Amino acid sequence: MQEANPAARRSPLRRATTSSAAASHRSAPLARARAADGPASMVIRRRTATTAPAPAAMSAHARTGMAVLWFLAVAAASVAAAPRRLLVDTDMDTDDLLALLYILKHSRSEFDVKAITINANEWSDAGHAVNHLYDILYMMGRDDVAVGVGGDGGISGAGDVRPDVGGYLPLIDQGMSTAGGCRYRQARPLRQPTAQRVMADTLSAGPTTVILLGAHTNLALLLMTHPHLRRNVERAYVSGGAVRVPGNLFTASATNPAAEFNIFGDPFAAYQVLHSGVPVTLIPLDATNTIPVTEEFYAEFRRRQSTYEAQYCFQSLDEVLARHMRRTAGGGHANTGYYMWDSFAAGVALSSMRHGETGGVNEFAELEYMNITVVTSNEPYGARDGSNPFFDGRATPKFGLQEGGVHSGHVQTGIRDAFCLVPGGNRSRRCEDGYTKELSGPEAVRVYVATRAKPNADKNSSLNREFFKSFLEVLNLPKNAGRFNISTQFPHYREILYKPDFRNVSRGKPVIFDIDMSPGDFVSLIYLLKEPREVIDLKAVLVSGNGWANIASIDIVYDVLHMMGRDDVLVGLGNTTSLGNPTLGCKNSYAIPHGSGGFIDSDTLYGLARSLPRSPRRYMSENLDHPERQQPHAYDVWQSIRKQLGPGEKIAVLTSGPLTNLANISLSDIDASSVIERVYVVGGHIRDSGHDKGNVFTVPSNRYAEFNMFLDPLAAKTILESSLNITLIPLTVQRKVASFEGILAALEQHTQHTPESKFVRGLISLLQKLQRKQKLYDHMDIFLGEVLGAVYMVQGSNLEPSVKVKPASIVANTTESTDGQIFARRMSANQLKILYNLNNGIYYNHLAKSLANNKQSAVVGSFEEQKAIWSRPQKQFMANIAKDMK
């Protein structure tokens, strides 16, 4: 088991492989990529030297003067010849990837990317984003680029910013905890530098140009905490905003028609950047609306893919277009509904740096100066209505803000904020949070703004924008090209699915495992796969997206199944929000902290992506062109398993997360209970005696709830108060077996080790190490108790359990201080079978013995083993696999 290490980069494109089908190789013209022939300033320097008058023809005074002028000219030329240092801050969405690769393709002698920081409070999950970025940099041979993301620090109530503040939340909601709501975001600690550390180090090293491709949280925090570094920000190029055109909040157009996503992600941070004194060039929707991805550009891009990075960019664009294709006619070029947002902004930035940043001719855009600001709150100012944490409940406003000033009004609380709706209508004329507003007066800042994309000078070209030509030419340049994709890095790479031979095998009880992908869930999954198939027949894994991990961690579920030779097990993805809540928002899941073992993808934090072999099965979002390839939904998987049942056969369901998936199934399939034999629920805290508290440590007002119940109280009530046969494994008994020492000692007793036992031991050792490291990881043992559910479902009476049957009721009244609490009440109609105690020694020994058993062991034990397989002919290996799978 390896920890995430800043010096050890991820495997090439482990998270995003490129297509192996390349177009015919062509050398793209170098004329437009001036960096390929060296910086233009080298020509200027030679001219300066050759045109200086001969010293002998001048007086001594004149010669001295000319020598000084010559020295200054040469020095100026040398400075001009120096490469521009770049720092890119990105949210790692698809358009960001196109922009990053476009920038990285340019000559380092002209544009030298020194660092990339990840904005973690908008489009992408921090952990998956940093994995993806490491893979891209590795492919491009740029492991020298510093990468920063996240951090566990916060901001005090008085406005003191901790140096390791994570940037997971917009500034208005950032407190000392990394847990919080999703006021603007609608849709973690890493052993590597934080975004703040990387930004500070990069700017301290010298004058640097910053390119912002997401929300401004990271740069705003840097400028607030290191004001002396402002002088080293040569200019900030901002992709975002909408000045003279409507915004693009398609999820919130009814409440805020003016804002653009990147600025709306953290309006106060954008205000801080704009008003910091740093020169700003803005590339807003005004300009990017004029460069949609046309079908002609798409067709030309499909034809021109002579480098791995061009192939990867096209594949990424192709996937997003398959999901969002909207075809309209306009100007002779069909519009796909997708725009070159960040890549175009990158092009405008590089062209401005090359030709002059204020007044020089830009190859790709028309620009003009405008006086603008960023709206951070709505009038009337000074009205404290509970929406604005900078002012509400404070004697002194946070950050020393002015009472009654532009930041003191109503702050939009979400995409359906009632304040923002016009009574009796669906369109808003009230909320302007994040609006890059043109105005005059003291609030205005003079900003250089791109207003439209320049048309292609070649009227005979199918590409209607000048930037389209540059984008395709640069990506296909043979210089600074990617070294490989996964299929060329490993000469014998093959995608193989491993499935057991169930012929002549008596299969046991059908089981569906419902998880939220916490570390304990992966241990439980491996345990279930180790139990004899004559006892447990794992049919499917259902994944909920409103628990401890980002839904993209579903790839790790596929990887575990692949490692264990069980690619036959179906995997279904459920909702990302709790029952009865809209698909956008974070009701109750705000309690999961970012960083610190919280809402960050489990593969990054715990190193799973570095340890597990890579499955051919991956998460696939909705694809209109290939619906058969999209990720199955949890309900569809349920229906599929139900159809496979024999006469009289019933399913055992084990849940280890919010009960959202099971509640949705029971509400959608009224006969679901007829085929469910029993539900084993890991979670809950019974308030029947004693004073033991729950474990929702991020919500101090709720002392007695347990996370799985709190994350979706209504789903918990729906299931636990139903007629289903339910066995509850509550927090009290989980705590009895949540001992790092107990589990590790049992694992160490066995001299025989399997790949899966080594993996589990490494994972649990890492959790223990994190808990010992600092207080932020104090809750790591929460995940140990979760494994009990799987072991008890299989072993039952062998664990010498103490079980009681009690009626119970669950609180689900949308009150934060009581939601998710469970009371044992006589008037409740349902009866829960509740596990109260067991023999700890038997439990630990059985778990360790099962994991160390050679039967049903891993087919491919690790990613290192898989890489070795891909590096040699596989004929004998496949023969061995076929033998082992029988």
C-alpha cells in the first residue's frame, strides 16, 4: 500500500486513456507557432547589436553614453527574450484540459508553465482532478510542473486566514472546518503541496503571469494573505464573466440570469482579484459566445490527430458533445452547443503576451477597455436577513468589510433562492451575484476585455475562427508532444474481463451490496468476494453519491472487482442527493468534510489508484451516441438482478451508507419487499439508554445521529419504518470492533498472505497512521466498524452475537439538530433486529483468516503486477488465469 506522494506521479493516463486510433501522421505547419523557431526577441537582440554606431567615430563622452544605451538595449532584449513564467489555476473541467494541453504544447523558451493549482470548489472533485492532472503532465514529460490542491486549514470568525486554507468552499462560507454547504457549487488531505503553498512559492520565485480557468478562490486567498506578492503577478488572464451578454447559469437562470459559472463559483473572491490592483484581462462570455464548436471544426479535428494530446483532446471533446449535442443553424456553421471557453481564453492570453498586452494586436480576439466590478450581494445593502455570513450575527463584519457597503446585501443562498424570484413569475430581476457589471464610479475597475473572436482571415477555410487554426496546428505540432498513451506505453496492453466459471457450481444466497465507497466499504467488498460462492453469491454493488466519496470513485469498485476476478458483478450508480431533494444541491451531505478523510475520492486519499489493477470497466456518463455504454443506474441493476432470481429465491441486501438507493428502489418497485429476504443496515445510533453520542462531528448541534442516517433521514425513515425484515448494526456495536490494533494484530498472525490481505493491511495501517498524525483525522476509526456488517451477515451466530428486537422511529423533520436520530419507541409498528454485542476475538480472527485464504484470491494482485503483465506476451498468463477461474 503506497501513500499519495508528490514526488511519485500517477501512472500515465490511468484515469483518462486516449484513443489508440490515430489519424494519419502529418507535420503541422510551424509558421503559426512562432515558438517552434525560437522567441522573436532573439531577432531583435541581433539587430540591436549590428546597428550600433562604431565607437571610434564618437567622443569619449558619446561613446560612454552609447555604451550605456547599448547595455540597456541588450539588457532589455534579454529580458524580452526570457520566457514568460506561467501559473495556471484550473477546475479541470473538459474545456480546461483543452486549454492546458494547448499551453503545454508551446515552447518553454517562450511560455514556461511553472505551476498548476486546482480550484476545488466548482466543477471537479479535488482528488480526481489532481490524479488526472498528474497523468497529463506525465504523458507530456512535464513532471517538473508544481501541482497544488486543497489543504486542511480554514478562516477564523475574525477573518484570519490559515496558511493551509483549502479553498474547498467559496470565501463567504469558509470557516475553520472544511465541511460546508454548496451555496454556489451545484453539482480533501493529500500528501502533496496545497494550492496556497504552490502559488506562494511560484510567485516568490519571480514575476509570473496567472491564467485563471475557474473560480478565483485560490488566487484571492493568496492575495489576501500575501499582499506583498501582488507585485509579482504581472497580469491575470481570467476566463469568465459576462459583461454585455446574459450569463450561462443554466441551472439557475430563473434566479440569476446575469452571472457566468466561473465568477458565480465565488463572487467575493472574483471581486478581491479584480480590485487587488493586479492588471486583469477578461475573456468573458461576450467573446466566447462567438466561438462555438462548429460541426466543421469538429470534422476537421476528427481528421487531424497526429499526436497523443490531439487524440486525447478530441476524445474528451467527443464525449462531452455526445452528452450535450444541440444542433442549430447559424451563419452557415452548425453550432454544437459547446464553446471553446477556456482554450480560447488561453489562446488570447498567449497571443497578448506575445504581441503586447495592452494595445498590441491580438491574433484571436478583439479587446477593449471597460470599467467593471463583480457584484457580491444584492440591494438593499445593510439588510441582515440571514443570507450573508460576512455580516449576519456579527458585531464587526468579517474581513473589515464596510457596514452598508456593496458586500452587505442579500447573498444568493442557492439556485432556488426565493428572494431572487420575481413574485408571480419565473424570471429573475433581482439577484446578480457573480455578475461582471459595467459601471462608472469608485467601484469600477479598468479591465481589458475580449469582446469577440476574430474570424478566420482565410475565407476559403472551413474553420470560421482564427483561433481554430492555431488550436489544431499547435496540438498537432511534433515538438513538445506527448510521449505515449497507455496502449503504447505498455506494448502488450489488453483490456480483459475476468469472470468465474460457474458451471457445476452451487451458488449461495444472492446478495446486493449498497455502499457509499468509504474505506471500510472496500474492505467489506473484498471480504464478501472471499467468502465461498456456495455461501454468498454477490450479484451487484450499488453506489450512492451522497456519502463519503465522489461518485467518480466508482472506478475503484470496478478495480476491486477486477482484481478479484469478478468482472461479472454488476455495478449501479444511484442518486447524488438525498431522498426528496432536487438533483442539484447538497442537502445533509454538507456534513461530510472536504479533505481530512472526508468528501474526497477515496482512491486519492488512501492511495487505492496506485495499488489496485485497472479494470477495463470505467464510469461512463450519459452518451447520446452510445447509450449502451453509459453507467448503469442503481434501479436498472436492481431490476436486472430481480429478473435473474429463480422460483422462490430472495435477495439479501447489505447497506453501508445512506439508505437512498434502497429507498428509491422500494418506492419505485412496490413489490420489492416480496423478493428481499432481509436487509442488513450498517449505521444508526439507538437512543434507548446511556449517554453515548453519535458520530456526526461536523454538526455539533446534532449529538445523537449517525452519519449514514443523517445523510438521508427521509430514506432512513422510509426503510427502517417499513415492513422489510431489518437487522441493524448500529454505531454502538461498531465501536466495539473499531480497533486498529485488534484488526492489524489478527492480520499479522497469519504467515500466509494474499494480495488482498496485504492490500487491506496496508489500507488499515494508513488509516491508523492518519489518525495518529493530527486531530483532523481523529474519525478514521469510523470506517473500521463498517466492516462488521458484511462479516455478521455471513457468520451470524458464529460470532456469538447478542441481539434484541425493538421497535424504532427515525427523525426526519429537516431539523439539523435532530435529523437522523433513532429512538426505541413502543408505539412504533416496525420491529428491528438490533445487534448489540459479539465476540471480538472471533470476529477479528475470522476476518483475517478469510482474507489470508488462498481460495478465491486475487487474479491480478496490484497495478505493479498488471504493468508487468502488459509489458510481456500474455499467452501463458491467460492460460493460468483460465485455470484459476474454473
